[in-house]
Amino acid sequence: MKILFNKKFLNHNVNSEAEGAYRIAEFPKNFQDIDSNGEKYITLVHTKEYAQSIKETCLNSDVAAEVQLTPDSYEAAISAVGLAAKAAQDGDFAVIRPPGHHAGRERAAGFCLFNNIAIASQMLVDEGKKVFIFDFDGHHGDGTQAIFYNTNQVFYASTHQMYAYPYTGFPEETGEGQGKGFTLNLPLVSGSGDLEFFAALDKVIAVAREFEPDVVGVSAGFDAYEKDRLLQLKFSLKAYYECGLRLRRAFPKIFAVLEGGYHNDIKQCVETFVDGVNVGARPRKSLYDENMSFG
């Protein structure tokens, strides 16, 4: 798994103390720009009318999703979609802004304009693949859940802080119609840390194995991290390493996109998760001991 990045993401919502450019300011030191215009993919999930409205809102420097937008915001948004799609194709981690998992088919919310992971996943579904989305952002991905709530081609699973924005993601939300049973929510109480996360992660992996996905997509938000300013979960870096390790040992094809995380350690969190995935991809050492053989 490689890290995909572009400096365009630094030009969006620059000075915000919440979802601001500070979140990814360290990445240009180590990663080259990768261009990928994803405008053509937007309508895989969103309506044409909604896509056009977001474009006009950006070009007119108006407000949406609690963010003052600019023309640079639109460039960032379509690049985020493009890098998410590229990550899905190549098994990489797209470090992108704006995030996406609160965006619905026709709704911008929670700093999110286009639902990057949903678009990338729908692209894979249109290629005939089954996709399992694991969202470990500390906020529930209500937009992603809603988009796939009625389908059995995408399984959406989320761990998140209970009773936090957007105040959704309760265990009884399990899908509707053909999607009944293809949504799993595992809310965690305030103060939960690594042990609680690992218990939830084991459940997610067990359910995912039953689903037998062709690809696992990760909505990787790092606001459950112990230094986050908005939430009260207590995940350590070890949690993200173990998550990447366990997911990659269980599934051969994984990609990830950045969601939230409101602190100065995003780069360290991303690299730790990617390290886990890459270690998990290595063949395990044989348990066979030739000194114990007979005959």
C-alpha cells in the first residue's frame, strides 16, 4: 500500500481550526503530487443536479457543509474523488481533503461535499465486485450508510463514538430491502480505547469474512485518536497499526481514504496504519520446524 497525495488539498478551507489545511500540512515533505481528476466519477453516486450545485457553490465562494468554499475547494474535491478511485484500483491510501463520509447522494454535511469512499466503491461494484467498507472514523459515516442502505453488493460497517455527531449509527440500523443485514454499527462509549476497538475490529473482520468481499475499502478517519480535539475516544497509534495488520492478513485487496481527524498527528497515524497493512501483506513464517520431523 502506497500513500497518494496532492498539494491541492492544502488550498481548501485553509485556516479552519477544525477541518483545516493543518491536518495534512506535513505530507508535502515526503510525498510527490499525484494528479487525478475524478469529476467523471461523481455521478456514480451523486445526482447531476447535486454535482452541479456543489460546483457552482465553490465557484461562487458560498457556504456548504459548514465550510466557506472557494474555486480551490472544487479543485480539491474533484481531485479527492480521483485519488480515491485510483486508490481503489491500486490498493493504496488516498490522503485527501475534503473528507466524504457524511455526504449523501444530494446532501453536503459535516465538512463533506462528495462521498469519496462511496464513489470509489460504486466504481468497483460497477466492475462486478463486492465491496466491504469499514469506517473507523470516530464519527458515524451516515452518508455512506444511507447510500448503500438498500444494496447487498456493498456491506457497510462502522465503529464510532456513541451519541456524537451525526447522532446516527445505532446497532438497530442494519439496512433495508435487499440491503437488510448488510449494515453493521458498533458504537463505542466515550473513553473507549484500544481494547474496545480490537473487540469491535474482530467482529467486523468475522462479518466481513462471511460476506466474502472482493475488495475492502477503509474510511480511515483518525478522530478516535487519543489526541483528537473533537471526540473523547482514546485510540493509540498501536490501534491503527493493528487494524491495518489484521485487515490485510484477512483480506488480499484493501484500499483506504482519509476522512476526519482533528489534531497534528494525521501523518503519523496514516503511516502507522499503512505500515500495518504492508506488514500484514508479507507471507507469515512457516510454523513447521524441521528439527521436529520424523522418518
